[in-house]
Amino acid sequence: MMQPLYKDIHREITPLSPEDSFLVFDRVKDEFDFPVHFHPELEFNFISNGKGVRRIVGDHMEEIGDLELVMVGANLIHGWELHNCRNKDIREVTVQFSENLFSESLLQRRIMKPIRDMFARSAHGILFSEKVTLEIAPRIKKLSRIDNIDYFLELISILHDLAISRNQKLLSSATSDFQNFENSDKIKKVYDYVHNNYRRKIGLNEMAELVNMSPVSFNRFIKKRTGKTFIDYVNETRIGYATRWLIEKDLSIAEIAYTCGFNNIANFNRVFKKLKKCTPTRYREEFSGIKRVL
């Protein structure tokens, strides 16, 4: 198992619900303020104009050039830091999708073998060559403007072209210590239930009963699995949806707060600021880019 480069590692809860296929996040930025983290979703991250940014993937750390494209496997620690970069217009496109989006029976088909093998390699993190990144870049930059099934088909096409590309570099020498994070029927039950019911109050006794545990045992279980109390886990899920709606919907902040399951605006603002380091108003005003879930 790898030795993480960072002790303070954040378990990100993405706003992808069980009904969603992909999340695409496309923006121009002048800083990287999200901590080193992991999540069960697979991800590829495209960065341009980022010379001097530092990339952390597993036990690998490296300063990047102007352009890069990296794929990160499920639960692999990763993050990007501004480090020595002085540019104010860094373009970043992040695409996340669930590991089970493609069923095992589909991945076993001969035509899917390159993608299946790439998913296996992504457990170490994959850096694609500069030549391939330059070729794929125009298509990645267009992803956030494609709708419905065309988006799905184009992303599969991009994944295939990346899978068969030459000169791929594995980044981390070992896979993640968090590799078995989701390999539990109980945590999957909790995940699905919270995503389906986050709009209302969810009680601890209710959750404990769902997974046939005592409230005390459930508390220990969720803390061990997520590093958070159950309340914090639910609130992170709610804030994930809130960030999505602040950008995508013309709802007031109060409407978003209540729709996400917060019973008062003050509590919503407090939790949002704790997790996102800014107020909901500032988050909405300062966001520059496109965030879509399909």
C-alpha cells in the first residue's frame, strides 16, 4: 500500500446522484483551493496554462507544464496546488463518473477491452502524453456544451481514444489505501438512502434501522467509513447539491437552502461557509465557468 504524501486528506462527496451519468466542471481560475482528496468516482482532469502547478496523485508529486490530462481511479488520493504557477487564467475541465456506470457485462465485451484495461490502470493515476492531450483538448473543451445522449456518446469516444493512446505514464507506485471504501453493502445502502432523502430530516435511528445496527454501532461505522459524523456526511451531500444549483438554477439562496434539507438559512450559510470557505452568495457571484450534471 502507498504512503500518502498528505496526512489531512478530504473525502469528497460529489453531487452525482445514483440517477446521474457524468459531471462536467469547466472553468477558468487563478487558484486551486480544494484540498487533497479522494472519492469513489473516476475522474479525468484537463488543465491548460497551468505551468508551475503541482500535481499530487497517490504517492507521486510533480510540477506540471502548460498542458496536461490525467485520469484518476476510484478512491485514489489526488489534488492540484498553485505552487509556482503565476498565471491568472488557468483552464480546468474535470469530468467525474461512477465506477459502476459501465456494467461488468458491458466492460467484458471485446470492443470495451481498451477502456476496461485503462480503468484498471487508473488505480495508479494515468498521465497522457502531451501529443495526445493536444489532440483531445478541443473535444474536452466542448463537452460542457453538448447535450443528452450526444454527450454520453462523445465521452465514450474520448475514453476509447485515450485508452488506445501511446506513451501513457502511470503516476502512483501503488494503489489507494481507500480502495475498498465502497465495497460494503451497508455503505451503499447509506449512500443511496441519503441521496434519495437529503431534502428532509434524516434521523440517526432511522439510518441505524436501515442497516440493522444499533445507533451507537452505526455512528462508529459511518465515522470509520467516511471520517465524518453522520450529520456531517448528510450536510456535505446537501451542500454538494447546493453548489450545483447555485450555478445551474435561478433559485434564491433561501429556496436552495430549504430544497437541500436545511430548515433555516442561517444554518445553511454556516455549513456552506465551513465546507466551501465562502458564502453561498460569493460562490455564485465568483464562479466563472460551467458545471453540468447529466
